[in-house]
Amino acid sequence: MKELYIIRHAQKENNDNYEYDYDVPLTKRGIEAAKNLGTLLKRKKVLPDLIVSSPAIRARQSAEVIAKEIDYNKGVMYNEVIYQAYLNELVESISYTYDNINSLMIVGHNPSLTALAITFTNFKTELQMATAIKIEFDCDSWTQIDRNNSRFVELYEL
């Protein structure tokens, strides 16, 4: 069994204030929302084997705040593919996860994260900021994940 947690970053600052989209940080409200999401995940006993985030500032901040709240102490990994990824690139990146990792948390951006949720489940709404979903896959390897062995488990929202 494999578990995938998909998390969209929290509220970000206005892009107009930054030269590059990559550098846009969270707002104070966004930091608080990430903290609250982390608290909710901890209450639900969510503790993944691995957290992988987009390296964009707002996703990094969200991942680090959530990791702290859930007492994840292994260090967040960063993967450039998650930033502005096409769906097929995101799925391929997940499939490269080592099979000793049974629970994977991805922190990133729309529209690719919503597309990922829709691809594997009947999830039909846009993934909102500071929101997470859990999908389970009835398989032993990340290379085997697909819609036919997936199950939407839970939506975590504030």
C-alpha cells in the first residue's frame, strides 16, 4: 500500500511585487494557514516517510512549516519538476520514489496538483491553497500507481 498526500502551498504575496514568480513568498496569513494545516494533519496522525516540495519560495515555506508542525524531522527534499510541472512529468517524478517509501507528501502548485488528484481519483474541484488530499494506492511500488488501484481517502481543509 502506498499513500500520497498532495498539498497546495498556502496564500502567497502578490506576484507584482517580485521580479520572478519563483521568489514569491507566503503572506503572514499564508504562514498561519500552513501552520494550521500542519496542526490538522498532526491531529489526523499524518507523518509521511518523505516530504518533497517545489523549490519555489512559497512551496518551500509551506512544506517547512507543515513539516515542523507534524514533527517531521528528516528534512524536506526539493524537486524542480514540481514547480510548473506538466502532469506527466509529475507522475513520472512520483514513480521514481524508492519503494521503501510508503507514504509520500508532495507540496506544490496548481494546476498540476489538481490535475494529479483528478487523474488518480474522482476528485472534481480545484485544490485550494493550504489544502491537502490523501490518496491510497493498492500496490507495492510507486511505478505501479494508476487510477485503477487508487482510492481517494480524505480532504484536509481549514
